[in-house]
Amino acid sequence: MSALATVQGAHYTFVRRPPETLALMLSGRLDADSLGSLWSSLFRQIDSEGPAHLVVDAAQVDYCDGSGIGLVLELARHQKSMGRSFKIEGLREEYLNLLKLYTVSEVAGTVRASLKPTNTFEEIGRSTLVLWRGTRGVLSFVGELCATLARIILNPRLLRWQDTLVVVEKAGVNSFPIIALVGFLIGLIMSFQSAIAMRMFGAEIFVANFIGISLFRELGPLMTAIILAGRSGAAFAAEIGTMKVNEEIDALNTMGIDPVRFLAVTRVIASVVVTPLLAIFASLFGLIGGAIVYSSLGFPLITFVRQIQFATTYVDLMGGLVKAAAFGLIIAGLGCRHGLMTKSGASAVGDSTTQAVVNILILIVVADGVFSVLYYNLGI
């Protein structure tokens, strides 16, 4: 059997070969102009023939661009999806190199995976595999980061101090206004809300105790970490992710420069340093907001100060600062890790930034719960 078709400079012929083999003879120009009309008719004939083996002979192809390569890939995918074999012959070397940029088996496997129905156990297994790979990647990054930090402790000259100070300014000093504003408003809101409940028992004087303990132990570090997660953690992931997409990370590896030491360590150290400091300011401005409400309840400012001194100790403050330092490590570590794991593509940076912020927030809450249980068992 033989069939001949010509469309705008592109020609194809079907030749039946035993056993159960259909040869597709392509010739002419395989470009976007010629393949628009040829595409549908070509696949209609292949579907009607249903060959067990399809051989594409491209020896007579004069020109082939991305559209022609797309046709070959779609033919291969179509045959693979139907459980049939595919082979291409005679393609020029320059076009063959273009075809080698794509893996036909991966294309076909992706389509088959999307079309194949899945069951509950398969979904659980796939999700478990993704979770395991993510956990293994995090542990690998943490190990590499700890090893690099150990080398820097032994030889501080390995740290890029100037870049670290720049990150301190961007992540710390520039975050101060929003941290102060949020801390002030949190103290103000909490004072009003707690005063309503305590007024029922005539215990408005203990509003100061509640504000002091909450800010020092919990809300100061937690609110600071949440703000830095959306501000600095996203920035770390986006900056390093953009470098990964632009192949700057590959350039660092080519030059023998460790990306973790060059990019991640400076951000981690800066974040661990500035997060406790910002938590102190968040608590301070929260106390100022609480003092304003406390004064409006008819109590003098000295009473507010005395109640804070009576209710809180340095242990409460240090416990909150330890939390803040751990939160800073989580923010910078996950932000840098997701940046380094950014894939290629236009949306890759946005995806890695989104994943970084979500994972940072989840891990901050988990770490906060761990600290709460630990402090409770230690009697702190």
C-alpha cells in the first residue's frame, strides 16, 4: 500500500512493509508553515492503519525546525501510548542533534503516566516518595551547611564578611519599621482584648503580666519570624533561584566555588544574628502599645513597669531569643535550599519562592510547638 500527500512544500508517503510495518517517507520542508495542515491528515491515516511498527524515513527532508522535531516526537509519543514501536531513519546529523535535546521515552512516559488511572495505594506511594526525596534533600543540605559552618569557625577568613553585613542590613535594618509597627499593633490589640476578659473579674491590673509574658516568650519571636519568612525568606529563595535559572550557580561550580559557602552561609549567619535583635524590638514596641492601653484603663505607667518586672524574668527573655535564633536558621536555611533547588523555566523562580515561604511557615510553627513542649518539661 502506498499513499502520497503534499502540503505546502512538505511531502509524505506511506509504504507498507512486512511484517506489520508501516514506513512513513518524509520529504521537503518540515516547518511551521508546512506542518499546520499536514499534521491532522497524517495522524488520521496512522490511526486508520494502526501499524504495530512505524518507521519514519527522513532521508529526503531538506529542512527541519522545531515544528518538524515536534512532529517526530508526537509520532513517537502516539506509538508509545498505543503500545507500539517507533523508529526514525535517515535524519540529518544537525537535525538529529536537535532531536537529541528531547528524550522521546520521557515524553511518552509522561503522557502515559497522565493518562493511566491511579489508585489510592499508588498515590500514597508516590506522595511518600516525594516526601522522602524532599527530606533527604533537606538533610543533605543541612549536613553540607553544618560542615561549611564548622570550617568557617576554624578559619573565619573563609566567611565573606562584607556580603554578610549587606545581608544584615537588607534583612535586619530594613525590616525594622515593619517589625516595630506590627509589634506595636500586636501589643495594642492584645491589651484591649485581654482587658475585656479581665474586667469581668476586676483584674485589669494583670493585663501587663499577660502582655509581658506573651511578648517575651511567644509573640515577639513568632511575629518576627513570620514577617521575615515573607520578606527575607522569599527574597533569599528568589535571589538564588534567579541565579540558578541564569546558570550562575553552574558557573560557580565550574570555577571551583562552593555555592553553599558563597551564598547560603552568609545569609544563614546574618539571619541568625538579626532575628533575635528584631524580636527584642518587636517585644519592646509591643510593650509600648500595651502601656498606652494600660494607661487608658486608669493605671499609672509605673504600675505597668512594676507588673512587667514582677511577671517576667530574664529566663523568659532568653527563652524567646533562643526561639528567634532557631527561627532565623529555619528562614535562611530553607530559603537558600529552595533557591538552590530551583528548576529551569519561566515559572521556576516563582514556584521555588512559594514553596520556600510555605515550608518555612510550617516548620516555624512545628519548631515553636517543640520549644513549647521542651520549655514546659524543663519548667522554664
